[in-house]
Amino acid sequence: MSDKKHERRIYVPPGHELRRTGGESVRSEGVDTRISYFEVVDPSGGRVGRYVIREARATDAPFAASVTVEAVE
């Protein structure tokens, strides 16, 4: 998923920026999970929020998928 698609999932106030800070992939028992880390930065460069997005997809039929967004404090 592109960062633009993630902007639909995370509220980014006008003038603020969504920055990707990292990511990883985890594979376990029929599920592939992509974990992405983001922060929302204000115009002066201060971090105002951190988020984790988990995109999980089953590797076996019926190939279910889910997306979870979590605010990190």
C-alpha cells in the first residue's frame, strides 16, 4: 500500500505530514503480515502522533485479509 492510501486510514491535519518511519514483514502459520510504522509531524517538525498499521493476509483459501490501525502513545 502506498503512503497516500494510508493517509485515508490516519487523520493528518491540514499542513501536517505523514512520514513512514519503518516496517517489517512477519510470516506465521498461514498468515503474512506487513507492519508499517508512521508518525504525523506538524509544520514545525514536531511529532504529534505515532501509528502502526498491520496488513494481514491468509496464504490459504479463502485468502482473508484485514487491516488494523493502532495509535501508539
